[in-house]
Amino acid sequence: MISTRISDLELIRVAKELPMGPRLLVELGQLINDPDTDAREVTALLCQDPALAARLIRMANSVVYARTTPAESIDQAVGSIGFTEIHRLIGALAAKQIAESNLACHGIDGNRFRLISLFTAVLMEELAQAAGESPRRCYTVGLLRSIGMLALELLSRQGAPVTPYDPATGQTIDEWETAQWGLGNCEAAEVILREWRLPHETVIAIRHHYRPAGRHNPVIHLLTLAAGSAADRFQGIRGEEAYWKPTEENFRKAGINQLGFQQASERAQRTFQRLQATLD
């Protein structure tokens, strides 16, 4: 067992070993939120990862988009389906990248982790408008809410042995993580995403979405609701069950009622299925 807190520098170091997709999603979101950004800048950013760019072209040529003429380059793909859909596809690819291996210590297989991350993202995007928030930022925060878990898993493979999570102990997941590394995955995510220059409101949402009571940032409550919905659909991550009990405060501060939430969930399901189809 690790008795001292993992340092911020250690977390930042290990985050550099994560696949490029998550960081590219952050940078892309920041770029296209600028109204002066043009397609050339987006193309230049995406070309930093040639393998990911090639996969993106294949996805843009999917039957989902019914193109009559296949895109042959990343700039053609960007031009044909637009910034918003490119951002969604990069998120889907990032989710696939980060789920290439199981999270052994946390006891979750990679594919289920990917499904949870992607559905949380698309539901956050749908919920954003009701709260007056940026859909792209909400999509990003939904996709990356568990990035801290990935960093802790990497640390477990490189350092002292870690006792795998056992739900029979009655510990929540962040209580177990704190016993092992000196901090929980939400705190780890905060360190990493600040380093990646994600906006403060977005980072804080991840930091506090396990325990949103008394918090006023709408994105915190949106994330609690969206993550709970994803957990219901895909059996969730063991040890998080106690966090997903929606309250009247969650809906009120998120700026949405239960009917609106249900309607957003239905729209999110359609987007989720479309993105899933492009990955096949």
C-alpha cells in the first residue's frame, strides 16, 4: 500500500504515456471554440497523429454519412462533415484508444469502460444547452471524466504492487484509490486536465462530480446525472454506485427537469449509435 500522495509531477509524467487521442480532443475543442479558426488549422492539428488521422478519414467515409465521393485526405473529411462531427469522432477514437487494455486494478474491462465514457460524453453534449454551457466542452468533460483512473492504472503497472479493488470491503472507489495512491481518480484527473489547459469550470466539474451537493457549477450536476445514466446502461464501474443517486438539487442546478433529461437521453442514444457505427 502507498502511504503518501502521488505527486502532481508523477501524474503529469504518466499522463504523457497515455494515447494521444484524449489530449488531441482537448486541443481540438479549444481550437474550434474560437470563431476565427479555419479548416486548415483543424487539419494541421489532426495531422499530428497520422494513424488517428487515417482512421478519421475511414470513419468519415462510413456509410453513416452517405458520401457519394470518398474523402481521400483529412482536409476533405473535415470539409465534408464539419467541425462538430469531427470533434465527436475524435472523442469516439479517443475512447477507443484509452480502452485498448482492461483496467485490471479497478476491475473493469476496456470495452465497457469505452462504452461508459462515450455515452457519458454524448449525453453531456445533449444536456449542455439546457444549462447554457458549451456542448463541446461538456462532451469533452464527459469523455475524460475517468482519465484519472487510467493514469492510476499506469502507475500501478510501473510501481509498487496495488491491491485490486474489492467491493466486498464496502469502500467507494475513491476511498480505495486514496488508500493506494494518496488521492482518488477525480483529483488525479484535475491535475492532468489543468496541465492540458482545460477551462477551470470543466476541470472542477470532474473534481467534484462524485459529491456535487452544495456545488453551484451546473456542469458538476450535469456530469453526475450523465455518468449515472451511463452506469445504468452499461453496469457501471464497481465502487461508483453510491455516487449515482440523482437528487432534486442535481436537476435544478443543471437547469433541466426529468422529462427534459429523458428526452436528452433519447437523442444521446441516437448519436451514440451513430458513433458506434463509424467505429465498426
